[in-house]
Amino acid sequence: MAANQAFQLEETRGWKMGLRNLMRKENGKRFKTRRWWVQLLIWTLLIDGFLILFMVSVQNAPRMSGQLMTDLEMFTTALEVLFGISTMGIGLGVIIATQDEVIGEKNSGTAHYL
């Protein structure tokens, strides 16, 4: 068990002291679980789903009004929508992903002191 092991000495100096331990701990919480795969899949499907929904509606709207869009106009519109949705999605994804950390801090009592 980890509690019975001896301490491991770190021989780094300067600003990197303890950085390896911190990165191992934080990356282990995220990448040693299935949660990041699920989050990646959900957000990819959400962003691509909104893009497909928008592209279908934009493609059909000019046909109904009698105007046709060129492929270049369709491509630039798709890029604008993709980057717009992705920008909002990144913000929402960060908020949702950090909710677990905030709740964990409240449960452990650390957030009480802040």
C-alpha cells in the first residue's frame, strides 16, 4: 500500500521542484479514468451535431427563397459557425468539468476557508 512505502526523494532544484509530482497527480485524476473519453465523445457529438443541424438548415433556406449559395460561401459559413460553437463549447465544457472539483472542495471543507 502507498501508506507503507518510504518517501521518495526529489532531487530537482528551483522552480521545477515538485512539478513532476503535481503533474502526475493531476493528470492521473483525469487520464486514468474513462471520464475524459466520455467527455470528449459527448462534446464532439454536440459540436458536430449543432454544425450539421445548422448546415442542413442553411443549405435548405436559400433553395426555398430562390437564392443559391456557392460552395465557398457555404464553407466560410460553416467555419464561422464551427468556431463560434466551439468557442462557446469550450467555456461550457470547462465549467462542467470543474464542477466536480468545486463540489469535492466543498465536501472536504477546503472551500469553507475561501
